[in-house]
Amino acid sequence: MRPEVRPDARSDRERLSRWHRTDWMALLSGVLFVTVGILYLSVPDLPADVMLPVVLGGLACAGFVAVLSRAIRR
């Protein structure tokens, strides 16, 4: 039988292992699409040929941040 461990007696590593890592690609992509949706609602005559490069550039930046964060984590 395993002895009871008090919550304050846990090591820092055990306490930190409960947290998950941030998925930067998903987070930044979500922020980008919410922003694009707000722009379309607030400026309905905004042309699509302006928004396409903005969306693609935003996704590229989100991917770059995700790659950098993964490289730093390792």
C-alpha cells in the first residue's frame, strides 16, 4: 500500500506536470479568425482580395511562432 502524500510535499516537477503546454498555432489562429470575423462585421465592404493576404500572412506568422516555441522548448 502506498503511503499518503500531503499536497504540499509534492515536488515542483510533479506540480508542473499537471499543466499542459500552450498550442501557439491554435491560439494565434483562433485570434486571427476572430479578428477577421470582427472586421467583416464592422467593415462589410472590405474586399476579399485585401483580407486573403492578411489571413495567409497571419497564419504564416502563427506557424513561425509555433515552430520557434517548439524549438525553444526542446
